[in-house]
Amino acid sequence: MSTKKNKTPVIVTTAHRGVFFGYATAPDDAESIRIENARMVVYWSPDVRSVVGLAANGPTKACRIGPAAPAIVLRNVTAVIECSDEAAKKFEAQVWSA
């Protein structure tokens, strides 16, 4: 698994239905998490096949992934899913469909 600045690429979901991609240190059972190079997943297309599909394979051209913010602290975390190298590379490409 590749890391950015020794951090793990993750998808984070929240109780408020937010879905985010970014880099975290040692995700654990905390209700909040700080992620760097954070991007919001505004929409994922059916071909992605779920939030876990985003972590496994990354977004496709039909997905809408927002621009990166330096860091964000997410509260009311419901899941932290480790991303594959392939998925992280696709998120870094900043996919957004018009």
C-alpha cells in the first residue's frame, strides 16, 4: 500500500451522509478523524458499485470528486475504509464530470 507523507489513503463516511477521501494516520475507533489532502465525494456513479467500490477501485469518469483541501476534521465517523493504491491514484486525478 502506498502512502502520502506516511499516511494511509482512506474513504471516511459520516453519520451526516458525507463521504470523503484523504490521508490519515492509524485510523481507529474514534468518532472523529483528521484527514489531509481531503476531497469530498459529491457523487459516485453506479458502475463504482458502492462506497467500498470507491475504496477498492477508485472513482470513474462519471463521478464527482471535489478539489482537495489541505486538511479536514470529520466528526460522527461511521466508517474508515482503507483505499487501494489504484483507488488513491484515481482520487488524486481529481475526477469531476460536467
